[in-house]
Amino acid sequence: MVRQALVVLAVGLLFAADAKDKDKTDDDRIKGTWLLQTEEQDGNQKQFEGNAITVIFAAEGKGKVKYASGRDDLDLTYQLDATRKPPQITVEGGGHTLNGIYKLDGDTLTICFTKDSTAERPAEFVAKEGDGRVLVVLKREKK
């Protein structure tokens, strides 16, 4: 009897946590610290370990890219449009504008953007040789 009560309680807590996350907007869910895992461009993929590159999305569309290598941090601004299919992200920083799309799946954030701010925004999450796109996968930093 006690075991059944614990199972019911655990299932209830899981549903409550899932419902709570569904109430959040993408603006809420993207906020936090993300660690770059992979970057793909021109058909070549590069893996990153640990906190080599950290991206922070903060309130009011502000953010920062931090480099463990000692390179200067980069301040950025970002804007999401979750009403589009796929959802769109625009990032500005270091004199560049990156027009992209994004996908938030739990603790994984995937972004595909064009290197040329005048190029058409990607419609899919691919970065083939010569297409001028970059595909990055980030994981939320565990506390």
C-alpha cells in the first residue's frame, strides 16, 4: 500500500514538473548557461570539451559568449520568434548579425545560422559544404 502511494506521488510530481515546463515560453527556457558541444560548417564537425565555449542567455535579450582559452568574452543581444516554424533566433555581437533557427529540446539547444547576415535564414538544421551555414549544439550547464 505504501509502495503504491509512493508510485502515485512520483508520477504526479513528474506530470506536474512537465506541465510547469510547458507553461514556460522559449524566452524563459533559453535563459541560462549553455556549453557548446559541437559545431558543424562546410560539412565538417568539430567537438568541444567541457566549458571551452560557454554561451549565456540572460534577461531582456542580453547574453555573453565566454572562452576558456583566454580570448576576450563577447557581449551579445538576441531575439527569439517562437511563432515561426521553425522558430527563429537573431543574434548580434562583435559587429555581426547571425540570422538563424533554433530548437529547444530539454537541456539541448540546437541553432543553425548563416555566416552572412544578408543570406537567407536557414529553413532546416543542416550545414553542408559551401552553404555558408553553421550548425551548433549546446547543452545546458549542470549546476
